[in-house]
Amino acid sequence: MIGLAGITKRYGAHTALDRVDLDIQPATTTALIGPSGCGKSTLLRVILGLIEPDSGSVSIEGRGLASWDRRELRRRFGYAIQSGGLFPHLTARQNIELPAMAHHVPLDARRIAQLAELTHMDPELLDRFPAELSGGQRHRVALVRALVLDPDILLLDEPLGALDPMVRADLQHDLRALFDELNKTVVLVTHDLAEAAYLAPRDILLLREGRIVQRGPFAELRERPADAFVTRFIEAQTGRVAALVGAGP
């Protein structure tokens, strides 16, 4: 379980997170959504330990972050960011191998092949450089890299950002199937309500100005909005949600 209690983070006069309390249960998929600058990515990085909050505490499986061996803790997380975050001078295979090298873990080539198949990535692409891959292919490489050490928790920050609509739709379908198959704890950031409703239909967190405004299934946010902001946010994207969620897996 991931637990956050009273998390506050400020950058000068700007409050990125304001007394956030949050529990995320194992083997669930949670989407963090909200307008730009609302604190989504900051919250994800606080969970990962990349950002130190000004106040509050983070726990993983009931243990505070400080009580974990940093290397052991990092192995429990798979992390992928928008555009993939691949090193351009390394091949796809070398990018995927980086977590294993960092943790001095032997990596069998069969593991990469299995994950490539699981994420519907052509194995022939593994020896290409990122510049030789399409946007969708780079995202699949980043996902394999996040999964290569079999982490308990996947943290995905705008994992499908900046893709054309058809590629994005294909990857949304594959991600949802992957989440169902792997049964891991997934926390993903997106600005797209339709994507949140499709990938995490039972647990959407809507943030505004560093605070959680409402949490629940998409239907609850739509039918019982907590305030006028939730209503406006939902109504602005309702047509796209109906199109995507109605399509099914």
C-alpha cells in the first residue's frame, strides 16, 4: 500500500501540494488528473522519492520512506515519463537494460523478449536507436524498461502524451490489457479525462491547486460532483469520455 499523510510542497510562493492525504491499495490502478500545474506530477515524484516534501510523510507497505534501503525501494518501482525519457545514444535494448545495470541484477535476454511480446513490441526494434523509432515505439520501449525488474508499483507520468490519436488509442488499449494481466499497483498521471476513465475507471483523483478535489469512479465524479469546478472539468471532456469508454477494451 502507498500512504501519504499531510504532504505539502512549495516552490517559493507557489504551493504545488497542499496537505494531501492519500492511500492507494495494492493491485489497483489510480489516475491523477487535473489542469496543468495542479500538482499531479509533483505528487508522483513525491511517491517515488525524487522530491522531498516540505511537510508530511510517505509510506510504502506501512513503512516510511526513510526506513527503506534506497536501492531496495527503487527496485520496487517502475517509472516512465512522457516521451519515454530514452537515452538517444543507446539502443532500445541498452535503454531497457539500464535498471538492471544500476542495480547489478543479471538480466536474461529472454526477459526482454517476453516483455517485448507482452507490450506488443517488435523484437527487431530492440537494436535501433530512439531516433529510429516512432513515438509509439519509444513509449513501448520505456514501458518495457519500467517493467524489466518486475516492480510491485508502476508510476507513469503522462505515458501516452504527445502521440497522434490513432497511436494513442492503440496504446491505451494495450495498457489497459497489460494492467489487467500484471495485477500491479499502477499510479498514472494524465491530463485527459477520457484516458483516466478508460485506464482507471474505478479510481480517479481530480486535483486543483495542489489539493484533491474529488476521488472516485468516473460515474461518481460525473453524477455527484463535489463542486462547480468538478462539473466544469467533467463537462469539458464528457464527449471524448463517452467515445473512448463506450468503445470498451
